[in-house]
Amino acid sequence: MLSLTGTVGSRSSEDATTYHQKTRRSPSLLQPWVRSLQFWARATDIYLGYKVCQLRVKFVKEKSKQEEIWDQQHEVAADKLYSMCSELGGFFLKIAQIIGKPDLAPTAWVKRLVTLCDRAPPTPFEVVQSVLEEELHANLGELFERFDQSPIGSASIAQVHRARIRGGKSDVAVKVQHPGVQELMMTDIRNLRAFAMFLQNTDVKFDLVSVTTEIEKQVGYEFDFLREADAMQRIHHFLCTNNKRSPVIVPRVISKMTTRRVLLMEFIDGIPITSLGEEMAKRGINPSGRIAAAAKQKILKSLMQAYGQMILKSGFFHADPHPGNIFICKNSEVALLDYGQVKYITDDLRLAYANLMLAIVEESPVKATISLRELGICTSPCADEANELLKLAKTMFDTKLPPGVKALTPFQDDSSLRKLSVQNFPEELFFVLRAVNLLRGLNVGLGINFSCAEEWKPIAEEALSAVRSQTGTRQKSSSRSFIRRLFWRK
């Protein structure tokens, strides 16, 4: 007998169809043209609110009064943005993850949007059962001895259930794709790209179009769970062979029960990193004390080591380290979950990025300028350009905050991003930028001001040294080959 938590009636194709219709009618799954109208109406309303606020502030001389007006506008916009993301769901939940960060968005936005992460409406169990049986070509009872109806979590593309395979000794996590969501999400992204083009041409001095193009490409990959399974296995193998012990736990894949829309993997028993302080308090540990600080240091060092090695030595990395994808297990071990978003960068970009890390650690404006140009980041000229480029490199690609700064505001008037105006930003670098900024957000959340550049310095030096060694070997080999040809030529 299959053990199911909760009451489950018999499932028929008619029931499944009914549930599909219900999910289609839900606010998060409006038809593409309706979603487009909803998005443009709401986005225009938020944008015009800020333009009106911009005009109001010009007529106010007191700085404190100006800040009060802006704070009020941020509160109003946060409510509107929250409504748009929560009611439309789908891709807009991902947008909430990306922009709802202390160093990227106003405080009012962060407070509202942070509650939306991984809170997509779940697909009804009958529909999940239908997808599983269609993909795995067997009845649920033949596959599992226990299957929890209620999902552990539901995100924009899929939801995860806890289960036990027949004959298995431990639980597994079953990731099942929401039916019919791909077309709607791609519609959302195309609308966002058009809005980004408008903002880039009017208000924001940054190459937003390249960023949204890269997001569109990467999100399209997320619908292929076979690709995700391959990425998990590849990263697991790299981290294990590159270390005596992998710095993070990567769940093992159950390949024989994985398809394009269903992914089975090892169940990780841990708590989300966002619940760490609460869990410590439950155990009588002072979240601000010495023991807690040591645990947090260990957690961040593990993440930094894993990401430094993935980006700088492999070039293939997990590109979505938001708090919902990081679990803390026994002995402060870190589990890195959800490999739907992975990214490969070329050796040229990887090595240019290694040089940039060294330039940041050495506080070298000249080296930072050269490295940014090697990465393909083009900016407009400005006064004291080299020093501003070094500041830009730190703002974008280091996790450490300047002394006395609690949160970066990249687009404020005196920021390097404003002064320089990034005219070209390579699409391939967006997910490096995103990973670094999410890691910075974890630093802020845990109250530890780590510099990824400093942590990654030895890894960057090792990566560059390996290339020099390989180049020297090739040159010697080429010389020996030339000499052999010279003396043995007939």
C-alpha cells in the first residue's frame, strides 16, 4: 500500500483536467495577453509614481524633508510591487528574489519582497500525481511506499515533495514541474526586457537589456530537469575531487527516476539559513555570542570556498545562492540546493575575473581598469576614472561593505555606477554578479563582513598559475617538436 499524508480520493483523468483548469484560472497563471496588460499597467503606475516624486523633491530644499518624501514613495511602490509579484506569481517571484536585497533595493522594498521568496501557489496533488505517473510510466503506488501530498516548498517553476521509494532506506526529495508554466514565464521575461530597454534609455545608466537577455536564456534552461541533474552531478564531482572533503553538500541524483519534468534526489535534512538565528535561540545559543559567531564564520567560509573554486577554477557554477537554496545541517555543514540555474563562463572570462579579484585585494586602480576591460565591461569616461573603476569593481564584484556602510545603494547619485555609466555589460557575467551579490546579502544577514576577493585570492592565484604552467608546457613541447622536425627532416 502507498502511504499518503492526508486524505486522497481516487484520481481520474477528469479530476486531473479539473485541477488543471483551476490552476489555469488562478491569478498566478493568467493567459499571456492578460498578464502582459497587467504587467504594463502596474509597471507604468510604479514608474510614474517615482517620476512625480522626482519632481516634488526639486521644490523642497531641506534634505531631511526630501528623504522623507522618498521614503514615503518607496513604501507606496513596495506595496504595489508586492501586489504585482504575489498576484501574477510565476517569473515575478524570481524578480522578487533578485531585487529584494538590502544592497540593491530600498529598505521598504526589501521588507515587503523578502516574504515572497519560494511562496508560489502549489499545484494540486492530483495534478502532481498525474505528471509523475505520465513521466515515470508507473502508478504512484508502484514507485513509492510513502509520498507526502503537501509539498515541502513551491517555487515559480516546480514544487518539492518528500517521499520514500519502494525498497529504499532513506527519504528522497521529488521535484515536479508545474504544468503549463513555461509559456507564461517566457511571456513575463519578454515584457520585462522591453521595460528594461525603456529604463535603460531614460533613467538607469546600466546595460539592463543584456542582463534580461541572459535571464531569459537561463530561465529557459530551468525547465529541463535532466540538465539540472547533470549539473548537480558535475558540480558534486568537481568539488569532491578538488578537495579532501567537499566544502558544501550537493544532493545525490537518482538518475533512473529523473526525466525532463521530474527530478528525484537525496533528501537533505537541515534548516534554511534564514532560520539559523531562530534555531540557535531554541537551543539556548545566543545568536550574537561567540559560539554563534564561530558557526556563522564556518558557514560563510564553506560557501565562499565552494563558489571561489567553482567560478575561478572550474568556470561552471551554481548561479542561484539565494537563502532559500542554502540549508544548514549538523555541525554547521552547508547544503547547496536547486541547480536549475547554473552557468559556464569561458576560460578567458574566468582568468580575467581572477585578475580582477587580485586587483581588488591589491587596491590597484590600474589593474582593476585592465581587468574590467578584459571582462568586456565598457563605461563612459569620467573624472578620476581609474579610481572610480576600482570602486565600481568593489561595488559589483566584492562582498565586503566599506567601513560604516550597512547596505550598498549602487544607483545613488554619488555612486560609481552613476558616474561611469556602464554602457556594455557581458551577458555571461550577469550570474557571476548575481552570485556575488547574493553572497553579500548573506554576509549582511549573518552580520559578518567577509570579502570574497580576499577569500578567493589564493584560488585566483592558483587558477592563473595553472594557466601559466600549461602555457609553458605547451611552449616547451612546441619547441621540442620543432627541433625534432628540423633534425629529422628528409
